Amino acid sequence: MDYNKFQDRISDWIENTMDIRDRKEFEKFLAENPEYQSEVDLVRNTIDIMKAAPSLSTTKDFDKKLQDRINLLRNNDKSQTDILGFSKQNFAFLTLSLLCIFMLSVYLLQPSQSNYFVVDEDVDSQELNSDEEDKKLKEVELLNDVNGSFVSDKD
């Protein structure tokens, strides 16, 4: 007999509910392992205390009332904490995460708004007056592609 089987059968041995063959096997194991006698004594004392304890009496419908109360508490807890099957805290985290993903996607997918200006290298900026400078800038803007890439003006 192994130790686990011994532990399972202590109370059966104390209450004498074992058959003869199992009882002999149990007593042989206990004789070979006297260090386990303290466990037998502990279980025997526990059984004696339980037998000496006063019994509780309840009303006939105690079990039904208890089960109804448990069911009521379960239903109240579930209706107060669930939002689409998530607890309030998990729902808040999920909503915040989805909002962050949406905002990041909008930011990354928006078209580029940067403008590139190309100045003709032959023209000295000090020699241009303001009218000529505006004209040159308009010409340069026409040379820029919509997405910011440059178009060659040597065509």
C-alpha cells in the first residue's frame, strides 16, 4: 500500500467500514511505518470532535431559500459588471486601445502636406525683386508634383 492510499483509508479503518482484506493490508502498512500512527491519531481525534459537536437544525425550506439567494446575487453581479460580455475595466481598456489604433492609423495614412520649393541655381536671390521672386516661386510650385516628388524642368 502506498502513502496516498493509506491517507484515503484512515477514516474507514477507524470507523471499521473496511472489508477484512483491506483492513489487514492497512494494519500491515501501519505496523511497517509506525511514524504514520500520529496521522491516525489526528484523524481519530478529528472524528471524535465532529461527533461531539452539536448538530444544527434548519427550516425545511432553508436549502431552497439559500439557492434562490445565491442565484439572485449571481444575476445582480453579472448585470452590473458586464458590458457586451466584458467587465467594465476590460471594456474601458479595449475601447481605449481601439481609439489609439484608430488615431494612429488616421495619422499614418493621411497624405503628406509638406511643400517643396526648388530654386533655380542660375538666379541669384539678391538680384530678384519681390515681383520677380513671386513669379519664380509660382513657376517652381507648378514644377512640383502633388505628392512632393520633383518634376524635371529640362524637358
